[in-house]
Amino acid sequence: MNCKEFENRIPDFLDDKLNKKQANDFFAHMHECKDCMEELRIQYLIKEVPLRIEDGESFDLNSELDLKIEKTKKAIKKRSAANTVIYIMEAIAIVAVIFILFLVFTRGR
Ligand SMILES: [Zn+2]
């Protein structure tokens, strides 16, 4: 991912719309490119500050952004774990179907 692509993805990241692959690329570039990290912080401020001023509560958007990044990373990991479980369940289901077909055919003879 280059800087231009990163910039284009920022709104999607802020709206939690990145898929796993996109989020991985996004974070990889974010960690190696200070300019883009800065751009992300600025865009986050632009998006959040007007909302917060309406709320009238005090806020620390820099740590909130860090938190959001951590949350998204955790969500990616969780999703991969869930995918692994799904693969295993599918494998078991396929084996079960083959086994049942095997029983049906051998009984038919
Ligand atoms: Zn960059």
C-alpha cells in the first residue's frame, strides 16, 4: 500500500469498514510511515472534534485513536480465530457426509 491508497482508506478505517486484508495492509503502512500516521490523527480529529464539542464532554482524542487502532487489531485476530473454527466445523461436516454416503452405499448392496 502506498501513501495515496492509505489516505483513501482512512475514512473506511474510521467507519470500521475495512476487511481483514485491508486492515492488515493499512496498519502495516501506518507503522512504517510517520506521515500517514499523522494524516490519520488529523482526519480522526476532523471527524470527531465537532461531535465531541456538541457533547460538551472532555476528551483525549489521541489516546482514543490509539484505542481504536488496538480494538481493530484485536477484532482482526478474533475474526481469524472464528474462521479457523468454521474451517474445522466444515471439515467435520464433510467427513460426516462422506461417512453417511459410504454407509448408505454399502448397505444398499
Ligand atoms: Zn505513507
